Amino acid sequence: MSCRDCLSRREFLTRSTLAVAGAAAVVAGCGDGQIGAGGATAPILLTPLSFKVSAVPALATVGQLAFVPTDSRFAVKRTGPTTFLAMTTICTHEGTMISIVNNNTSFECPNHGARYDSNGNVTRQPQASGSATNLPTYQTSYDVATDTLTISSNFTTT
Ligand code: FES
């Protein structure tokens, strides 16, 4: 039997995963607008994210930040030859996606101007009511043989 409008099992699972991820992102951004200051919710990773580090030119240099190529809700900093720090790029104030600025060495939120250093620590509070907290960071592992960085769903808030 053929069905022009039916989804394959794989397509169904892919769309379902994206829908759940989108719903999680929406949940993370809703409520009373006080995402920061104790109410922060980190983006939920349903499955680990993996990518080849060599595919991201900024990550060739220690200290540089780059968005994760397959999911811009996350950024990575190279901290050493085989070590990396992963964090969310969702502002902890009210959930706006932050930008990488200053030659890939820090973050700034375009909404109310909160700033974060390359480790995700707040360096300037929003120019609005409420406050931002440090960006949640995610556990990473790096496979030197395949040049693959994996970001796990385990995160830490400080
Ligand atoms: S949402 Fe980022 S500073 Fe307000």
C-alpha cells in the first residue's frame, strides 16, 4: 500500500523529536518572565549533540567561542587542545538568544544588554528589571581520533 501523504517511521520520529524540543524551548521561555534570578531553565537536550570540531573554524583557537553548528541554542569554547566548555545561548534574564561578540570572546544579549564572559558568567546585568544568572553549562566529551565533540544532556547551573 502506498500513501502519498503518510510519514515514514523515520520522518515521524524526526518530526516528533523536533516538536518535543520546540515545546521544551517554549516551556523554558514562558511563565512570569523571570527566567533568571533563580527561575532559569536550561534548554533540554533530548539526545546528545555531536559535531566535528574542525568544521567550526573558531574552535581551532583556545579561548574562542562558536555556536554549535546544528543547534544555536548552545555555544562551545575551546579551553585547551582536547577540552571544551559548552553552555546555552539562551539569556537567563528573559530567554532571548544571545550573540557572540568581541571577536568570539564573550556574549551580549540584544534584548536588555546583559553580558556574559566566555565561561558564561554574567559580567553586566540587564538594563531592565530582573536579573540574569550565569549561563548553564553542559558536560562535554571529545574523541580525538574522530575529532568529534559531544555535548551531553547533563547541565550545571551556578
Ligand atoms: S532577555 Fe537578555 S538581557 Fe533581557
